[in-house]
Amino acid sequence: MVAALAGQGNSGELLDRFAQPGTAVVVTGQQVGLFSGPAYTIYKALTAARLADELTARGIPTVPLFWLATEDHDFAEASHVWIFDTSFRPVRLEVKPESASRSRPAGDIVLAYPPVDELRVALHGFPFAEEVVAAVDEAYPRGVTLGAGFRTLLKRLLGRIGVLTLDPLDPRVRAIGAPLMAEALRQADDLNRDLLERNAALSAAGYHAQVLVDAKTSLFFLLDKGERIPLRANVSRGVVSPEAVSPNALLRPVWQDYLLPTVAYVGGPAEMAYFAQSRVVYDRLLGRMPVAVSRCGFTLLDARSAKLMERYRLHLCDALVPETALKERIARVLTPEGVAQSFRETSSAVQARLDQLRGTLEQFDHTLAQALVKSRAKISYQLEKTQRKIERETLRRDARASADTERLGNLLYPHRHLQERFYSILPFLAQHGLDAVGRIHGELQPHCTDHRVITL
């Protein structure tokens, strides 16, 4: 493994430490995506690096390693990335391969024209735009594969923090992992039975199975002439070389931890759910299992956006709503206090008088009292409708507030997604510099699973 990692461009103190007997590994990983993919990719790597540092400081020599999921074949997901421009408008960048098929591993797909120029245009005006574009341009020359570009940019962005990277498509890696794959093929029927029982137990306990498994499910793919094809184990025994077999999502972590002395795996919510199923595969094939650690999650703010949040008395959860709802919340804050107070007093007085009237009607005629309930709902609706009109008018008169709403909505909840799951880290680095990754790393607390807001 040391030789294989060195052959993939790893070197220095981390590789030397990995080569020493007794060294453990904190692993994380992600499907290789254009321009490093969503920001949480970086957060995964930083969580793994901080956890490895912590274990090393406690006397357990440990290195972080990023598993480049080059075998995945969801090119539609990997071929685009979202950033934002200086007006905080979302911008989609995408690339078309020279040739691709739905079954081809994404990491091997050649990019004829990576959209570096489009990135440059979108980021123009940010203080550190040229620095960021230069790093991307270096990582993604014409003709680069999606996997190679991702690996180069990841290493550049992490800088001095550093992680080892591993590409499982490397024939040297596949040769090392072949014995585990051969054993998995031999026990394929038993593994499938174990997984079906495990899924039933999860369902009975009130959980769901992250990966669908049925009697015909295969844990294997065949890598053949650049294609990744589902493989039935019962027709592969003695015919297919284990080195040409690729694991599915449930077998992959077991194969990974056969290759590496893994002490912990850092993942997101879906990956944590995989482990609930993969446990039975670990038990049968490996006899050990790493600790599953949730990655750290962040929402990043610039100073101006942080001030706007304070001005409009917004917490992050207040902003995780559709744009119309965010406008209403901000307009409510801007409504003159005299008008707001008058509405509160009027609404309270009307509700009190209606309560009094209902009590009187209950004594006179129950049917009339029930009819009043419907009328009361209509009265309340009309009061709220008038209040919303006032709030919208307030927002209309304050053009800056309307622009602020758009800025905050696009930054914090773009297309109704968490920022970290939607945007690449690149526009944030164009705002704050490449060393912002180091500042995020300094804020990171690997044992805190809360989503945190950081002002850079």
C-alpha cells in the first residue's frame, strides 16, 4: 500500500508515518466531482485531518486519507458544480466528456474543455478570484480525467493541512484487495442472506434500509474495457479475476478497510446509514469495523452577511425557508413598531370580544356559537392578510432590504438546499483567500455534531 500510495503522488511526512508499523488511518471519501464538488467534501477532509491529529497527540500514530470514489458512475451528478458570483446569484458550471457512457467510472472520464474560463467570469470581482482560478486551472488542464483533476485540486486546497489520497481504480490497489474480493465472491449467497436479514431487523426497529437489497441484488460490478457492469456472483466464480471486480456501496467500505488499517471513517448522514447495513458484511469478511464519525458541517458567512443577519434578527434556521417566507420575516422586522403594536392590540382585542360573544351564544344557541367559529377564522384571516400587505409594502419601500433578502436567501438556502450541499468551496475562497480553509480547520471540533455558522 505504501508503494501504491507513493505511485499516486503521495509523499512526505504523512506517507512516512503511514509506512510505520502500528499507524492507523482515519478515512473519508467522496465521489470525484467537478472542481472539488460541494463544500462538504472539504469539510469531510478537514474532519478526518483534525481527528487524525487528535489521535496522534494521544499516542496513536494516525494519518488522514481521502478515498477518491473514482469507481462511481453517476456522471450526471459529478459533471457539474454550483458557485455564486459577486451579486450572490447561483451559477452552474458543467462539463461534457469527450466520450462517456452511463456505466463508465466517473474518475476515468476525460474532460476536453473544463469550464475554467466560465469560473473566471463568475468569480470576477472577488478579492482572491485570480488565486482561486489559477489553482483550478493548474488542476484541470484540457484532457485531464475527472479523478485526476479532483485529486490535484483537493491537495492544493488543503495545502499544509494535507491528507493522503487513494484512487481505487489503480491496478496496484486492486491487486492488494483481490483476496478480499475473491472471498466475497465465494460467500456471495451468504452475504446476500445476511443483508436481507439485517434489512428486516432495521425495518422492525423503525429504520429504513439505505441501500435496497433483494434476492437478486449483486454486491459486485465488473470493470471491463472502461465500463462498470453489474456482475452476478454465481456466473463469475472461476471466470472473472477478482482484480477486475468492483464493490457496490455496501461492500466498498469493507474492501476499503481490508486495504487500510482504518480506525475511523468520517462520513455524512447517508454514509452513516450504510454502516447499519454493512455491519453484517464486516462481521463475515473482516471481523473488525471502524468507528463511524459524522463529518462536521458548516454554513459560512462573510462579515456583511453576518451583519445583515444581526440587523434583521435572523438565526440560521430562520433563513432556511423559501424566499417568500424569508421576505415576510424580514418585512416583519422592518414594519414600524407603531403599526405592529396597533395590529397586536387590535388582534388581541378582537379575539377577546369574539371569545366573549361565543360564550354568550353558547348559552343562547349552540349552532350559532359554532357558526361564529367559522366567522372568527375568516376575521383572523383578513387581519393577517392586511398585515402581510403592510409588510410587503414596507419591503417595497426599502429597496435595500429586498436586495438583502435575495443575498441572504441565495447564500444560506440556495435552491432550498443547505449551503454546504449546494455550493462548491471555491466562491468562499475567492472571497476570503485560500487560507480560509485553514481558518475553518482551526474552528473544527470533530466531536461536535452540531451544524455550525462561521463568519470568515
